[in-house]
Amino acid sequence: MTIVSYSIEGRRDYGFVIDKSELIPRYFVEDILKERLPRDLKRFLVDSELVDLVKASPESVRVETIPLSSVHLEPPIKNPGKIVRMALNYIDHVEELGASPPEEIVFFLKPSTSLVGPMDPIVKPKIVKKLDYEGELAVVIGIKAKDLEPDEAYFHVFGYTVLNDVTARDFQFRDGLWRGWTMSKCFDTFAPLGPWIVSRDEIEDPHNLRIITKVNKEIRQNSNTSRMIFKIPEIISYVSQIMTLEPGDIIATGTPAGVGHVREEWLLKEGDIVEVWIENIKAIRNQVLKTD
Ligand code: MG
């Protein structure tokens, strides 16, 4: 099942993607199944009976579809309780930084106000001089999770999507001084997300997906999720011992090698188009605009 959030003339809703090009709106599935589907996607994700019912009937609800090209794609989850993001979680990224692999998980939060849709602009504020990209696989939580063991973790995952963990490097470091992850990544529009959520059952192995980031069609990051240091079950287990994970929460699993941080000429400029593609999910594509 692939779930997309979209808006038409400012009215936001969600639906189910067919053939990667069409969507069946939520309300149409309701009519066919004679079942109410909650308007709030977070309430749908947690209702596994309803999810199974919709999954079982894609053919019967195919009657009426809307081309994806005719709607505005929204971030699949608009108001996640939190966006958890991993630091230094790809072995190739650790190597390019000349760092040692972390022995323990380190994570930070990104605010939901940083989210934008999969094709929306990234706005570069005037005060930011060093704008960078980080292509990442993001996990979407379906069922509330607290104090999990790693082998219980996948049951709580609804599915996967793509995130660009956009970063202002000059707010991460300034004159050699560490300024922190939060400030550098919390700007509005610094979390393009989407283009949709692919449910867990349709991704055979989330640790064997190619991940590619291009800037103006030139490949910058080219890796595989197999290079993650801490795998998804360990991450979820660890985070769930610190805080409750709730339906719709997002966990960005870290970025591979190839960021602009270590090659300043690769930092993003106004007009650049950044594309993050992950195998079996698809791509988000965002243009960098500057504020007036
Ligand atoms: Mg990151």
C-alpha cells in the first residue's frame, strides 16, 4: 500500500497510489468499502484492521482515480509528534568525515514546522551561508512504541518514506565552534518529505535499498541502506526506551557519504534542484529558493 497526502485548492486529504501515477482519494475508498476512514492519517495508520481492509481491496476501488500530476503533493505526515534524526549512521559518511564510528546511538529532534512537500521549495534564509543536503530513508511509526526490544520493533513500523535533512552547516559549526544539530536543521522548509509512504510489507528489506542524491542531475550521494551502522530495529528499541513513539512519528535514519560539508563547492545555491531517490519508494525533488 502506498499512501499519499495531497491538496486540491488548499483542501488537504490523503489517498492511495496506484501505478505510481494515479491516486484513489480516501473518501472514494470509503464509499466503496462502506467504512469510515479517519480524516487524520495518523488515526488511519494505527487502525490495523482498517489498513488490512483497504489493502485487500485495491482492485475493487480502482474505478475512479485522480492523476497525481493534477494535485499538490503534501508531506505524507503533516504534524508528526516528532521527527527523530540519527547522527553519523552510515559507515561511508563516517569515513568521509574522518571520524570513528559511534559506539552508541546519538539522535536529535527536528521540528514539524521544518516539513514541506516532496516537490516544494527549500527556502534559504538570508542568514544561512552554507546550505547542505542529506538524503535519508525515513521510518514512519504506525503503532505506539515504548520500551521495545529490537525484535519487536518492525511491528510498530507502518512504512517508509524519503527525507532530505537539509542543514545550515554554518549553524552547526561557526569559527570551529560546535553550535549543535538542532539550530542547524530546524529552519522552516528544511525537511522535504515524501513523495508518499510505502507500507512495510512492500519493502522486503529496508537495509538493502539504493539511495541516491542528485543536485542539478549530478550524482552526489550514491550508497545503500545496508551501510547503516545502527539498523532500524536497534534505533527504534533505543529511542523507545527514552520516549514513547507515537503513530505518525518519523525517524530519519542518517545520511550516506557525499554531503557538501566536506566539499564546499557542493553546498547548495539558489536555483539548485536537489533530488533524493530511494529504491522502491521514489524521489523527492526540491528547488532552493532564497528569501526576499
Ligand atoms: Mg541527517
